[in-house]
Amino acid sequence: MDNKIKKISDIPLEKYEYAEYRHIFETNNLKMSYVSVFPKCEVPKHSHENEEQTYIILEGEGELLLGKEKIYVSEGYAVFIPAGMEHSIKNNSGNKELKYIYFVSFIKNK
């Protein structure tokens, strides 16, 4: 049962110069991670051909690039990112971290 219930602060960090990730759960079909984007930093533009993603913004505010569209996001926003769409997120929260959880649904080739 302990692999089905986790305390986020106990999960090891995966660190980058722009953010920290805690990978909460991953199965063959989905992935869930907690992300803290550092002040004035940005997750680089990227896309996933075989993943659909959803971000749930928990704290802070920022600018999400979704394709060519820039969207303001803050606490309480949810964003769907279709497979293959280029995206990034920038922290505009001053000296606070931008925190969100992302969910990935893996798309299987038929």
C-alpha cells in the first residue's frame, strides 16, 4: 500500500537550473509530478508526441506558452496540452516559486 500513498516532500528531487521536479506516480498509462519553477525562470520550450498533459497551478503566477499563444496562469488554473503541441511555462511570481502538478496520459500507438 505504501507505493500508492506518498508524502510529496519525501519524494526525491530531480533538479534543473530552472526548476525542481518530484515524480509522484508513474504507470504504463499515466504520470504525475509536482514541479516548482524558480523565480524569474522558465521551463524550456518542448513538446511530447506521445503524451497529453494537464497542468494544475497550485501557487504563484506565470505565462504559459501553448503553441504560439501566451496565456496568463495563476493558482486555480488548469491547462490541457495536446500531444505534439510545443509548450513552456515561465514564473512571473516575483521572488516566489511557481508550483504546479502535471498529469501525463501516454498515447499508445495502435
